[in-house]
Amino acid sequence: MTPLPPAPDARPNVYLGRHLEWVRRTLARKEPGYRFKWDIYFHRLEELARTATKFLDAGCGDNKTAAELIGPRIRVGIDVERDTETSATVPGQRVAGRLEQLPFQYGTFDLVGCRHVVEHLDDPLTVFSDLARVMAPGGRVLIQTVNRSSPLIALTRLLGSPVRRWFRRHRYGRSDADPFPLRDRFNRPALFENPPAGFRLVSLEMTQDVDLQSHLGFWLSYMLVRWTKNRPNKRSTITAEWERV
């Protein structure tokens, strides 16, 4: 599977590619153990996919992950937007549905991915309960989301929706409409450390993101990388792996 690009929302240009290489070299020199959040998520997902047979991408967006993941015989993405061109029997296909009421049978999947979805959920416990229902015992769910306890995330929330929309439009060239509102009802490290009924914690990794758009932004965000060295629960991204029990 080809990992998602490091700045998937950014306007593609030569500068961004060169800047990313500069960021990588700088971090390799100053923080040799640093890993970007997308590297953490997709590397582990690919490891789990080697032995999985049925994969569900919960909140799949354009369904790129399910389409490209190598290993599982069945690969399904689900999101709220309707896709009438696919059916529930084709590998790598996309179906419409709500995560609170998944249109699948008990114990269908042995691997579930859920990336940057949890922060938008109105009722995350109901979603996790239904994920547990459609997962086979011993199956794994890999979740990545923002950390509400992070100063960086807290600042973006304090800026409010109008400022976030302006930022999305002028920096990333995206529509000024937020596709999904932010809820932040589960995305704290302590909640992932104590999974809801039906799951047990396998691993939890915290990552402090760096800015990939400018040198100034990078150095400002790098200060947070240093500050969070001894404060891992204040880092901006949570990656959690749970096992279905």
C-alpha cells in the first residue's frame, strides 16, 4: 500500500516536496527517533494486514486505504456519503452507512482502521460498541486521532470555526466548509488506555506533529517536540491499537 502523502490537504508543488525532505533531514539529525504520524499508522496497519483476512476502514473518506491495502481478502471502506457504484461483496469497495449502525454481521472483520475520525464522533462509545460487534475475537482495531490534551490542539479549538475555515482555505486551498464538525468527546490518552467493553489495550503511541508548510512553522512546532519529550500525554496525535476480546 502506498502511504498517504505527508500533507494530503496541501496544494501540490515542488516547494512542499523539497521542504519535506529538509524537514526529514533536520529531524533525523536533531531527533533520530522521530516518526511522522502517518508512518506510525500505516506501518502498523500494513503489519497487521499481513495476517488479516477481512479489513474495514471506518470513516474511509475516498477509500484509498481499503483499495490499496495488501493482504486481506476482503477490504471494505464505510463512510456517510453514498456510493451506489459498489456492493458489499467486492474487495476494496466503499459502502454508505453510519458507524453507530454498521451494516455488517457479527464477527465479520479481523482488522479495522479508523484514522482521524474519532474527534468527529457524536457518540464514540456507541461506535466502539458496534465495532466490537462486527469484529471477530482476537481482531485488532487501529485508531489515530488528535489529542485534546495537547496545547497545539487546544489552541486550534480556541481559534474557533471561522479561523479554522480561513486557515483551511488560504493555506490548503480547501473549501471553507468543515465537512464534519469537531466533537472531541473521546480523544484523550487516558480514555484510550482504558478501552470500552469488548476491547483491551495493545499499544498506545503519542506523536508531536511538526509543521510541513514553512521553515518558521517547523521551528515553532519543533519547540513543542522538545517541550513534550517529558510530557508524552501532551503530544498532538494519539495512535492506539486495541484487541477484540
